[in-house]
Amino acid sequence: MAKYYQGKFKPKNPDKYKGDPTNIIYRSSWELKVLMYFDAHPDVLEYSSEEIIIPYRSPIDNRIHRYYPDFFMRRKDKDGKTKAFLIEVKPKAQTVPPKVQTKATKRYINEVATWGVNSAKWKMAEQYCADRGWEFIKITEDDLF
């Protein structure tokens, strides 16, 4: 059984955190790794964790829910221009549609539901970013390791 890592992150550069730097929660070792990168990297100007709320309609119950993307980050690129990102950290398997199965097992139904909800969230996140001139990206284990 895999360990589930979560806790509070204490930044070395609290002035870079957009929000309350004494209450930064991470929900996985992957999110902790991203927070450590943001805090330490000199080109990252500011960042936040689950501070932005995006409404979306769930395909499961057709109701409006609230999506909290994992991170917001603004950084300086090589040309000195600033660029902003909304970032979601997910296992790669959850960033692609599940393979169609001939048998509707409980696991397959759950994967389809998760994919449907994630797709709805990400569609709204992309629209939210487009309206602001930001970029929405998903970070997976391929990016972290």
C-alpha cells in the first residue's frame, strides 16, 4: 500500500507566496515537490496553492461545483517577460481517457466518472486562463521525475 503524504509547507521565501504563507497545504509528495521548486526557483515571482476557485458543471450530477486548481504560478521567462500558469498535479493515468472496456466493472465505472469530472474541471480552467492570458498545464510523474 502506497503512503499518502500531506502536510503544511513552510516556505523559505514567504514573500513569494500569494495568500497566507503560514497555511500552505500539500496533499501529496508530488505537490510538495512542486511547492519546493516554486519557493526556491529565482524565476518564480509568485505562487499560491488552491487559492483560486473555478465553478464547473459536473457531468455526474449536472450541478455546479467548485474546482480549486492545485497551483497558480507567475514566473519570469528568459526574455524577462512574465507568464502566469494554473497548474494541476495528477497521475498520468488520470490525464487521459480510460481505455474502453467490454465489461463495466466497478473500477472502470469509477475511472470513467473521474475522467468526466476532471475533463469538465479542466475545460473550465482552460477557459478561465484564456480569459486572463494565462496558461493551464497538467503536471504528471513524467514531468516530476
